[in-house]
Amino acid sequence: MIRMKSNLTYLKKPDLFKVLNQHQDSFFAVIDEAVREHLPDWVKNSKKVFWLKNPEASKNLATFGEVIGFFLDQGISRSSMLFAIGGGATTDLAGFVAASILRGISWTSVPTTLLAVVDGSIGGKVAVNMPQGKNLVGAFHAPEKVCICYDFLSSLSKVEWDSGKGEVLKYGFLSTKISEMILKRESLELIAHECCEFKQKIVEKDFKEEGERIFLNLGHTLGHAFESNLKIPHGVAVAMGIKYLLKVFSQSELLVEWEKLADSLGISLEETNLSHYPEFSVDKFKSYMLQDKKKNQTSIRLVLLNKVGSCYVQEIKFQDFLKKIEANEDFKS
Ligand SMILES: NC(=O)c1ccc[n+]([C@@H]2O[C@H](COP(=O)([O-])OP(=O)(O)OC[C@H]3O[C@@H](n4cnc5c(N)ncnc54)[C@H](O)[C@@H]3O)[C@@H](O)[C@H]2O)c1
């Protein structure tokens, strides 16, 4: 089993700039245009930066090829350091470039959304999307460092804050310590810090997702289907994925916990109700789930909750899961 050492660093902008300066000679980067104004002038003007205008739409094989061609033209070598500066879509794409170019070079992840801080930038799972589904081509390639600088979050939109909070809510179910911090309404920065450390510890033990790392997928089976069906941000969809999982499995006490966590985090309860989305289609939802599961797979492995801080994995026949969904009042259209 591959073990990974902690590579998380928390720093303010001036110290991040020092890290960038130290790597000026070996510097290459993929950067989200949305954070250009946060960066020092030499980075803004560098010829070694591939800028992304719409990161999620660029997270594909075509852009992957473009980035590789661009870096080869600019003289990238095995001793270069590739910086990924942006949200989860940027770090996923850039990390996959780092995993592949010249058979793999070092990279540093600099997450700039709350979601990427607490989840996407940590753990070295890197990938691009395919027309058949999200994250279908990728690798495990750990960043040498994850530089977490909360200063970037000052320019996030409300939608992106909500998305990040959705992933934070997930951690509130995985860890009693994080749940308590959320319910005590401690600062989001402190809570995010705890989420990062929690994920990092799991990844250190189970880099290749052969064991407990799968718990981090709590809420994702339904979440991905909500994300695709309702076109809502990833983290909000994950929060909804947990809520409706609890509904489908009739875990009413945990549903109360869900509401408390969502309320403490300031996630809009109304917007996480299916009734809020008149255009929701159960058939499209089911067909996404059918397409999302691997071919010839008759059952799926669901992450379920005993209680806050205690998860388990249950193998369930896919058709039985769909029946459970259909039987739930909320999904009746
Ligand atoms: N590899 C993993 O372990 C992992 C885990 C969770 C999610 N992900 C991936 O992460 C992606 C979602 O991440 P995300 O929500 O960060 O999406 P994103 O990277 O698309 O960023 C969301 C939006 O925020 C903008 N943005 C980024 N930083 C900003 C800033 N500081 N100020 C203003 N705007 C900013 C971006 O331009 C974009 O419009 C998905 O592709 C998902 O698959 C990966």
C-alpha cells in the first residue's frame, strides 16, 4: 500500500509569493483567470502560464493535450515545478498534466475555492472528464505541496461559498470533532483547516482508495446525479446527496443533524429541497445513475452512516436502490 506524507502548508499571500519566487527558474503553471488579480506581476506576465477561462469546461482531454503541447513548446523539463492555481477543476486538470507530462513531474497545488481547499486539492486524485461522465480518465499523483492560502477566498461568489460549505457539511458527518465545531459556529477558516487535516490523514493511510478513503464519497452517488440533473454546484449537490440518502434510508434522527449542520453553516435549506426544483425529472435522475455506474455492474457500494463519525459501506443491488428511491415521497413527480 502506498503511504503519503503530509504536504499541507497554510500560509498568507506574502509567504505564498515567496514560495512562487523561490521556484521562478523552474516555474510552470496552469491558473484560473478568475484569480489573476490575486497574483504577483511576474506571474501575471509569465510566458509559462496556461490560463483557464472556464475551468470545468476545460477539464477534458482536448485542453489536456493543449496544455501539454504549450508546456513542451515552452521548454518544460523533468526538474520543472508545475503550479496549479485555482479551484478543483484547475487542480484536477493541472495535476493530471503533471502526472503525465515527461512521465510525471512535481507539482504544487494552490486551491482558491473553499471546495478545493477542503477537498479537491488534497489527496492527489487527478482527472479530466469524458463525454461519458466525470473524472473518467486520470491518475493518482500526489502534489509535492498543497499551499493553502485563505486570502484567495475573498473574491468567491456566494454560489461558490455555498458549494464549499456543502463539502464541509459532509465532513460534519464524517468527524464528530468537525460536527461540534460547525454546531458551535466556529470560524469557517478553523473548520476548513480541520477538514483538510481530516482528509489528509485518511489519504495518508489509503492513498489509492482501497479502504477507508471511500468514506469521503459520502453523498456522492446521489450527489453526482443531482449535480448533472439540476446543474447545481458540486458541493451543494453533495449536501443534497447526503440529505436524500438519509431520507431514502429513513434515518430521521440523522436528518435532524443534517438540518442543524446546514443551518449552522448557513446553507439555504430551501434550495436543498427537491421541491425547490420544479424541473426535476426522476427519470433523467435515474438514467444518469444508470449511466454513471460501471458497465455490467449489478450492485453498487454505498457509503452509509451509523451515526455522526461512523460510516460503513454497503453493497446494494442497483435495482433495489432505484426501487427505494422511487418509493420515497420526495422523488414522486
Ligand atoms: N480530486 C479530488 O479529490 C476532487 C474532490 C472534489 C472535487 N473535485 C473536482 O473539483 C471540481 C469542483 O471544484 P470547484 O468547486 O473549486 O470548481 P471550479 O474549479 O470550477 O471553480 C468554481 C468557480 O470558481 C471560480 N473561482 C476559482 N477561484 C476563485 C476565486 N478565488 N475567486 C473567484 N472565483 C474563483 C472558477 O473560475 C469557477 O468559475 C470538480 O471538477 C470536481 O470534480 C476533485
